Amino acid sequence: MSARQRGTLFVFLAAVLYSIGGLCIKLIPWGGMAINGGRTAIALAVIGLYLRLTNHKPKMNLWVLVGALSVCGTNTLFSIANKLTTAGNTIVLQFTAPIFVILFSILFFGKKPQKLDLMACGFVLGGVLLFFVDSLSAGGMLGNVTALLSGVAYAGVFLMNDMPDSNPISSVFWGDVFSAVIGLPFLGYETDFSGKTLAALLILGVFQVAVAYILMVEGLKTTPPVTASLVSGIEPVLNPVLVAVFYHEMLGPVALVGAMIVVGSVVLYNVILTRQTAEEYQT
């Protein structure tokens, strides 16, 4: 397995872990801010241990701060949106991120996307729109707008490695610090601290935030941001499917078609990309 293939696999695994977020958040009877404060506080302990084991001291500069705000925005807005609208709406609208990745890459880094990137992005967006049409009416407008803004922030996460003088794992660390600081005070308003609630929060903090972000940071070292954002297309499919199975928040038939288009586009994109990389290597 090449470094690029390994990086893509890490991004894919991160997306799978991210996808459990909708279900776990639905299972916790707290407000979005309290959930995000609790899960990121737990994640900080795991990421802190990772930094210690790798002898990596958190850094801070302007671009690390931009990355940290992207991480914080993604975490916070996603948690709030999941409480204001359906899990399907939240993750599908957040997955407008590839569009913003391409836009920001052009505007701020002068990078022109390849035809394959644009085609894949178009198909993914088409699948997302089908999902959007089928499920959007079920959610509140404030939740839908919040979810869309989380997509803007998520694009910043994919671009962390491209930012000058960046340090992605430091951005993740500080992003979780910011998330925990603004979210933990809201725990004082919550009363349900049952075993199920705390177990779901622990799963969110350890796996859906900490381990997922560590995998994403490692994967982005060798995976271009547009590719990474498209590979993460598995997340908007798995997330609402898990919620439908375990929380009974069901998907409509048009949404299922959209989900298949998203998955199919991402799989085909990576098959073509892998072949192109192999041909370039041989020549």
C-alpha cells in the first residue's frame, strides 16, 4: 500500500467514525452545546495522550488558529444542528464541504481543481441534493442553516494541511480546547446523567472526535483536500442510516437514491484516481 493509499484509508476510517455522531447525539437528552462541551473535553484527554506519546508540543500561530476555529466550528455547529433538525439534514448539508474546499482552494491557495475532482464533486452534490429534497422539509430552518455553516467550517478542516506554517494536530488540540471551554458551562443546565447518556458521550469523545481527528490529520498528510473531502462521502450515508436503524428517524426513497449516488461517486472517483496514480508511477 502506497503512502497516498494509506492516507486515503485513514481519511475513510475517520469518516466512518464521524458517522456515529448523529446517532450518539440523538441518544443524549442534552442540548447541543452541552454535548459538544462534554465530548470535546473527553477528546482532549485522548489527544493530549497522543501528543505526549508522539512528543509533539501544541503550537500556535495565525494559521494554527484558523484551523482550530475550523475544528471548533465544525464540532459546535454539528452538535447544535443535530438537535434542531434531523440527522439526515445535518450531515447532508454539512457535506457541502467539498464545494467549499474547491472554492477556498481557488480563492486562497490558487489551486485549480482537476476535471475528475469537479465531475466527482458534481455527482456528489447531485446525490446530496436528492437527499436534501427528500428530507429537508422535516427539519427546522435554523437547524438547516446551522448545518450548512458547519459544512463551511468542515472545509477548513480538510484544508489545514495546505495552510502555510500549519500544524494540523495542534489545530485539532486547540479547536477542542475552544469547544470544551464554550460548551462545558452548559452542562450545569442538564439533569440526566444516566449510564446510557454517559456511555454515548464517552463514545463520542474517544472515537467520534479524538480518534477520528487523529486519523484525519494523519490521512491528510498524503491525501489532497479535495480527495479527502470526497472520500468522506461515506459519512453522510452512514450517519442517517445508523440513526434510522437505532433511533427510527427514517429516510425517504429519494434520499436512499441520493445516498447510493454519493457512495457510488466516491467509490468510482477513488478507483479512477488509484489507476491514474499507478499509471503516473509506472511512467
